[in-house]
Amino acid sequence: MDLFKKLKEKLGKGNTKQLIGHLAAIVIVCIIFLISYSVFFPKEESSEADNNVVEQVSVENKIPETAYSDSMEDRLEKILNKIDGVGEVEVMITYETSTEVVPASNVTKSEQTTEENDKQGGTRVIKQENTTQNIVTVSSKDYNNSPMVIKEIKPMIRGVIVVAQGAEDPMIKNELIEAVTTIFQIKSHKVKVYGRN
């Protein structure tokens, strides 16, 4: 309240030029404060930045390649172990690529065409295309805003080594090669079978 009384007194005395100078200085100081505040304390980024975070999370949450490889080797060992004449089996699988996860995304495309005519009678057509892609996420307490996966591309197999008891017999060796090539749909030269000591 004292501030308003002092303001009325100053206005009443006719010192308006000095008052306007003080008010202008206060406004300038406030503007400088707001600009410096926004520089030192930036806002949180927009939803597009959230999509980038989601992409990084999806890479971190990916199943480790060794877990996939180990599970495939275990399953193959169990199958091959059941073939008649085959004893204990060990398998090693090598891969050419890693597992690739394809997330679902919303794609928005817009196209704008502008035609310009100049004074000499020439025309120029300008075509502008904009594409925006946002990753679709699943929000729940279990998934914690993880991306919705539409497909997962398994890695390509480079080669398979099978070490098995009984593989010294050419017929059993051939059965092991046929089993592996059938399971993985690979050529027989990518499968090597060795006897176990």
C-alpha cells in the first residue's frame, strides 16, 4: 500500500519523466531476467524428443543376443540328442546379423505444390513434401512406455557346428546334417558335424 501512495505522490508532483524512466528500467530488468531464466533453466523437450527417448529405451530393453543364441543351441541339442544312434551332443551356432526389432509408427505425410509465373511468361513449380514419423508406445506399469513391436527379424545363421557321439558313422553324420539344414533352412555346406571323444 505504501508503494501506491508513493506512486500517487510522484505523479502528483509532475515528475512523470523521471517515473517513466524508472518504469522503463524495471521493465528492461524483468525482460533480461526472463531471458536469462529460460537460458539457464530450459523447458522439458516436446513429444518428438520423447519419441527419441523411446527409441533409445527400445534398444536398451532388447533381449541380449547371447540369450537368443543360447536358447536356440539348447533346443537344437535336445532335438539332435533324440536321433537314433546319437549320444551326447554339443552345438555352436554363429550368426551373420543380430536381431532387428521393427517398432510400430505413425507416419504423417504432407505435400504442398506452388506454381509461380514470372513476367517473361515462364512458370516454375515448387513441390514440398514433409514426412513426420512418431513411434507408437505401449503405456502400462509392466511396459513403462516401451515401443509397440510389429515384427522381430531373427538373425541370419552363418554356420552350425555339431559335436556328437556316434557322428563317426557316415549315416548318423548325414542324419545330423539333414536335421540341422531342415530346422534352419540353410545349405548343407554351412553345417559341420564332428565325432565326440
